[in-house]
Amino acid sequence: MPHRKIKKQGKNWRKFWKLGVDGWNTQFFDVNKDGELVA
């Protein structure tokens, strides 16, 4: 199976990782404009 690169998806990327959701303990995490995970 070929490896696919993950494209930068902006808000969809946050939804994928459940970022900013208190119940998932990710409220302190976010994705910057370069697509990097920041705390």
C-alpha cells in the first residue's frame, strides 16, 4: 500500500485530531499556519 502524504487541511486538520475539545484533553493544543502541532 503506497504511503500518502498528509495535506495541510486547516480547520479539518483540527477536527481530525479533536483539537480544542475539552473532553479529549486537547484544549491546550492547536495547529499553526505551517501545519505544526503547538501547545
